[in-house]
Amino acid sequence: MRISNSILKNKYLLDMKIGDVNGDSVKDKVFLYGNKPDGPTGIFIDNITVVIQDGKTNRIFTIPLKINAGYNPTLFLGDFTGNEVDDILISIDSGGSGGYGFFYIYSFLNNEAKKLFDFELFNDYYLYDVIYKDNYQVEVVNKTLGKKFIIDIRNKGPLYLSQIYDTEGKLKKPIYGQVSALNALYPVDFERDGIYNLCTVQRIIGRYNADTLGLAQMRLRWNGQKFIPINLNQFVCIPGTKIRDTAIIADDITTSPRIEV
């Protein structure tokens, strides 16, 4: 059975994955279709739609997406809930300077679509403060989880710091940053048990959008009703700086003599 022309009218196949998404132990086909307003070679996609072809009956189902336009839309199938049935992860890049994305996860058990993850709800739920402090520090607070992180920004260089601090390391005026909307969402089987968790990535932004101070990361698991942080914890990663005199760089590793014991 071919998918109806009315569903595919003026649409392009963007991605396709195979897996049992309805729980009948028969592999189904999951497609991602969309329009290309700029023509076949265009990279911007709109009217992105999930199309599912039941492997047993060949029936066609569709899942419309609330935010259905962007770049590089992709599919991932995996079991996020532990019921041994694949769920459907849709990822779309916004294409904007913020580098954030649009992410949905759907269960399609018994041919019924149920939303498990919505990036907009995630963004609205986790609230942050990013506050510049004296002595070249930035305080990042996840108000939802009650977690606080301190980032040392002395590696930003004298030009950057002199615009913010006096010679004693005191702030010249209050400065606030922000944490970006969800930039990336990765499915990861942390326990290697066939059940996927989620790894979220958000940029910690300083004085302007390109001023990345670090990355806020969480690992989420399905608790039967929603995705929650594993151990109610979060991590912050910061970029490293080169130590030219003492650092072991890649060339040193490949050219250094082998030590035998």
C-alpha cells in the first residue's frame, strides 16, 4: 500500500526509520515529510509531518507537529519508557543565531499518539538566573531544581573583564546573563539496558548572544508520567583554555616516544 497522495502533496521525504512503534511486534515504517518553499535544493522546511505506516495492516497515520518548520529535521526510534516498544523522537533545528532546537517525543502504542516530551514545556518549566558577581565570577541558579553553580570567568581576558570590573575586581554595574532555550536533546542508553534516557544541553549566555560562558546539562529519565532529572541533578560544563607551556597536545601524543615497562 502506498501512502496517499493527498498526504504527500508537494511534500518531500526528509527521513525514515523502521521499528515497532505500536506494540504489535511487527516493524512499522515512520516517515518525516515536509515542504520546501525554496524548491528541491532548499534547506528550510515547513509543514513537517510525521507519517506512520502500520507494518501489519499498512494503515496510514499522521502526527501533526505544533512547531513544524526549521532545518535538518530528523527521526530517532527508541524505547524511552521501558515497555519494549519504540517511541518517536523528532528533532528540528531552529536555524537562528541562538542555535536552539525543537524537540518532541511521541509514543504510538496501540496506534494512538501520546506526547511524552515537548521542548516548549521543558523551556517553560526550568527557570534560571545568571548573575555576574565580584571577583570575576558568574552565578548560575536553576531555580526549579534549587541548584547553584559558580563559573570563574578570568579566562575571558583583560579586554572583556575591564569592561565589567574595576581594578579591584568589583563590578562596575549589575550585569545579568541568561540560559538559552533547549539547544540539543540526545537519546542515550546510560544503563545499557535498551531503555533510552535524554541528555539536554543549554547554553549559558553572558553579556550578548555569542558570549557563551558554559553549557548546562541534565540527564532525564521517564518516571511513568514525565521525564525528570536523574537524581534530581544537573551539571555545568565550561570551555577549557590552552596552557601552552605545559599542555600535552595531540601532536605531542602522536610523536612522543613509547615508554615500555
